[in-house]
Amino acid sequence: MRAPFRRSSRAARVTTAAVAVLALAVGCSKQGAGGSDTPAGGSAAPAPAIQGDITFNDDNLGRLDAALKAALQGKDLSKLDLAMVVNAAVDYWNAGKAGFTKGLADLGVKGTFQAPANGRLDQQLSIVQTLRGQDISAFSLSAIDPTAVKSPIQSAASAGIPVLAIDSPLPAEDGAALYLGTPNYQAGKRAGEAMKAALGGKGKVVVLVSSLTASNAVERIQGFEDALKGSGIEVANKLADSMDAAKALTNAQTAIQTDPNVTGIYGVYSYDGPSAAQAVQAAGRTGKVKVISDDSDAQTLTFIQQGVIQATVVQSPYQQGYTGAYLLAALKVLGKDATMAIVKPFLESDGSTLSSGVGVVTQGNLDAFKAKQTQLGITG
């Protein structure tokens, strides 16, 4: 549940000057906490603007990429066959595929990108099993269910096949060498902060999510709820949809129709935001029910442009693909200990997360974000 994008060492670099970080300071400490929001003049204080930010963790990962490249210099990579296995064939992963393809090309190795068509666990497990039969060298994995993949990952590790957890963490004891992806708690917290700003600190919200047990979803929802503590915003319900956009739409419609006091919807998975936006738009409640989403699907960006979605918390699937390719090569060729020694200075404080960063896209920085995506060759 975090940050693509390359800096000067990559042709796709977007300068820091091109990144719009938009913030409006608001001098009211009591907003949403039950105190008065009315200044001396008698008019209501404006709600704070949502902060937009697309810097991600690019500089840190750029230095890591350079360090891994140097360590692999002169090594025989000719026999490597790498794979990136994601959790669903959705637009969100177009950026991951672009990054992985670029990483393979820069390394000069072969590899494959795999995605279960409908986000089905049985399909993902079948993909992993097939790759094992094809003597894959190493693979990254965005697990649909961490418990279900425990045995395949342990088996791969025992066979000398490194596994890199991306997008959603996996227990280290299960054999995943490292987690590269979004710091999901932080992403959820950014979503909660955006919701507080959008609602002026008070209201009732519902959460749309694929799974209430997947680790990335659990961490994001926890961050979201923690960000709302002390405000006048209540999380009324959390509605699971099992990676079914139609179900997510139905959940959003039902939430709005059955409770007129719902003023906000948080969509945790990439399709949840557009589903919420469609429901809000169809109900004629654009601007009245605020939508905060995750990810940067084309539909999501269109709804931001239209003002139906107020902000989306974006990740860096591109970097999960690009840096992921380098990490897989290093884990296989240099070994786990040598690779982790290189990675250690770039880890988060928990000692196991390699953050790809978190961004926030609003109407104010939407054009800058689109330009960054285009420069990276990301479409859809």
C-alpha cells in the first residue's frame, strides 16, 4: 500500500522544481474538535487545503539503485530469469510493469511480469507454481493472502530462489528477504489527513476495501483511523468487496442511500476510489460526499480533475518494478547477506522496509503528476 520515479541517473528524471507541494496554512487549532471555527468577523473559517506532494522517496532509491548497479558490475548475469508477480491485472500495475521492464533492460537480463486476471488467489498460486517449474531465478510478489503463500515462499527460499515482497509485506520468517513498497501505515495516515482537511474535521465516513485481512489493507486502515483521532470524524463502516469493482460500487451506493449522514468515503484499493466516485456522482452528491482514494488509475485522475475525488494517495509501483529488478538480481548473484548490507542504510526505522514513498495528488498538482508519469513511459 508508495514511489516510483528516477532522478538524474535516469532519463526519466523530473526535477524537484517541477514537483508541486501545495499547502494552505490555516490558523485554527480547534477545527473539527468541537470548538468554534468562526473567527471574530463572524464568517466560517475556510477548510484547510489538502497538501499535494509527489516527491516520493526517489532520491534515496536512486542512491540504492546506483549502489546495487556498482555491486553487480562485472558479475555474470546471463543466466538470470526474474519475475514480478502482482495481485491483479489492473491499471495500477501498468507502472510496475513499466519499471520492471526498464530494470530488466538496464540489467540486460530476461524476465516476466505476471498478474492474475481477476485478482484470484488460486490464479496467483498457480502462477508461482508454474514459475518454479520454469526454474525462475528469483521473483517479487504482491501477495493476495500472506497466509496462503507461506508454503510456496518457504519452498522457494529452501530451493535457493529469493523472494522479494512488494506492495504488501510478508513475514520475514516465511522466507521473503525484504519488503519493497509503500509504508502502508503512512499511506493510510496521509489519507486520513486528507479526509480531515476535506471534511473540515467532522463528519461520518465509510471505508471501501478489498480485504479486511490483507496486511497492506490492515495497515492503511489503521493509519487512516489514527489520523482521525481527536477529530469529529467517525468511521461508520468498513465494507469489503473481494477485489470486485462492481461490489465496491454497490457498497458505496448502499452506504450513501442508507445513511444520509455519510459525508466521506475512503477507497483503499485502486478501483475503490472510482467506485466511490461513481456512486457519489450518480447520487448527485458531488462535493457533498468527499472522496479520498488510493492509487492513480486513469479513472481516479479524471474524477480528481472533475472534483468528484478530492485527493488520492499515490504509490510508486514503477519503483517497485525497477528497483525490484535490481534487488532480485543482487539477491540471486550476490547473496542475501551481501545484498542486505548494501540495502541497510536505505531502510526505514523498522529495519525491514525499503520505502518507495507516498504521494498525494490533488487538482492542484495533477498536471505535474501526469507529466511525471509520461516521462517514465507509464500509460493507462
